[in-house]
Amino acid sequence: MVDLIVVGAGPAGITAGIYAARKKVDSLILSKDVGGQTILSGDVENYTGYQFITGSELVKKFEEHLKQFNVPFKGDQEVKRITKIEKGNFSVETAQGSYEGRSVIVASGRRSRLLGAKGEDIFRNKGISYCATCDGPLFAKKTVAVVGGGNSALDAVLQMMHIAEKVYLIDINPTLGGDQIMREKIVATANVEILNNAATKEIIGDQFVRAIKVEQAGALKEIALQGVFVEIGSVPNSDFVNGVKKNKAGEIIVDHLNRTNIPGLFAAGDVTDIPEKQIIVAAGEGAKAVLGVFRYLSQN
Amino acid sequence: MPNVKVYSTPTCPYCIRAKDYLKEHNIPFENIDVSSDENGLQEMIKTSGQMGVPVILIDGDIIVGFDQGKIAEKLGL
């Protein structure tokens, strides 16, 4: 039994680990990966202290900082369930084992939202990608589509228009969202074709993707291509917590001290209903959550 | 020593993590940058049936993505 189990090792979870170590709270971090979504950020220019750093470099810095404090860290542990057990304690189960803690901070972040179109599960990694930064170069001189209409979709188009021969931007909304500066660059690029009011219905292929079926103004259209990048936002990793109050989006509802409706269960970062999804905000929330836990442990 | 190949792109964060992980454990590996090596890319697609990086080959066994648990298991780390 430890005093605190932190679930997740993105900016919120790692900051929580550092604060817990400095407060001498006996803690354990369980996480599937290190860095969470931060690792996928290209250039970070708004994390105080770094005028410019890439997402993966920032994660390395986070990791080095955490290692200084010798916080017990178990990686490759995807949490399956958190349940309340006797005396107000918690059991946290992963595929590898079960751990008990007097308190828990859920800092499990978010994951890419799936498209939900036919063929998506078949062609994942066979032409469908959720990371243009990772897989973009595999589609050099090919035809690809980016599905989405927000900043992450625009960012994927900006990357792919220099790599691919042709890029379709398939947006379900009547007009593109995201930042104007990005939209302007895309609209002015000859090899990008924007389809608005367009719903992706199916991804077709044999061994790999060979076409996408899109519905626009009631008509189905098949576009031949080799790659599909899905950039339609993200969903919170909150399914494994029993009995905790969430909003309609599935985000864990927290108060200003990062408390959930369950005493001893705290949450921090992008998995919560705090609206600002920023690396620096998540890190700050991780710190706040530990200070809340410290208060809770001393009173219980 | 196991024969380890990492098919990667320079911009892919999980590729960087996978390579760092192998280096930390002093495992020599061959890095194939599929963004510039067209033959390497075709080899990756043919061997693994995958169009996503990283693809890691350990003594012929295919691991897709930076799956630390599987890598550790194969290498006995």
C-alpha cells in the first residue's frame, strides 16, 4: 500500500510525481507510456523557460527531472480498473498486476478520436494513420486525405502538402475551423483540394488502402488514394474509473482542488473537464492535485 | 547478440523513443530511415504488411509501434 498512485505520465502525471517526491508522499506512477500527447507535439513555443523545444525533447526533460527524485515508476502498464476498496483505499488494476493506494490521481490524458467509418479497423497502419508527423514520409509522391477541420487537421495538411503529390482535406463542417494563418496557407496551395460538408463513409482497400468513400450533398463519391490521416480531435482516457462523475464528453469533473466526487480520488490534466488543454496547464494541474492529495492524506 | 532492425522516420517521436530505449540497454541495431530509403520502405511494407512506423524486427519477429513490453520480452531485458 502506497499513499498515492498516479495514473499516467504526461505533463500532469510527471509533475505530480515530482511534487509527491518533494512532499515525501510515498507514491507510485503507473503508465502505458511516457509523455502522453506532448510527445506528438511538433514545436512547443509556449512552455515557460523554453523559447523553443520539440515535444519529444520536452518529454525527455520531464523524464530526466522525474528520475532525479527516484519516484517508483512502472511503465508499460495500462490501467484497466480503479475501484474503491475497504477503509477508503483504492485498488488500481493493470494487465500486469494490482496495486493499492490511499489516494489516486488520474492523469491519463486523451487519445485520438476514431473516425468510426467502415474499414477503419482493417486498414489501421495499412494506409490509415493518426500521426502525420510519424507516418507522413511514407506517403511521398502519393495521394492522401486528411480527415478533420481543426488545427490538428490543418497542421497535418501543412506537413503533407510538401510530401504528397495531392492532399484532400475532408471536413464534415461547412467551413474550416482552426487558425486563419494556417487556413490561408492551405487555400493558396495548388495540390490541396478542400471538401466541405463531406462525411467519410468508408475506407476501401485490399492489403492497403486504395480509396475513400465520401458523402457530399447526398451524393457518394469515391476518391482513389493511398493514405488517410485522421485528425478529428481526441477523447479522454477515463473509461476505467468506476463511479466517478464525468461530463458529456467523458471528462472527469474536478473542483478547484482537483477533487472528484469520490474522496481520495483526484484527477489532473487533459482527462479532466478543465477546458484549457495545454502542456503547461496540465503540468500545473498535476502540481495542484498533489498538494490537494497532501492535504487529504494529512486529514484522513 | 540478437539481430535488431528499426524501420523509422526522423520525425516520428515513438521511433526516437524506441531507438533511445535500445541504446539505453546497449542493444546494437540497424536503423533504416524509410523517409529517404525507398528500398528500405518497400522491405518494411513487404516484411511487416504495415504502413506505419516504427516497425521493429528482432530476430525476424515483427513488433509494430514502440511496444516496450514486447521489446523487453524478446530481448530478455
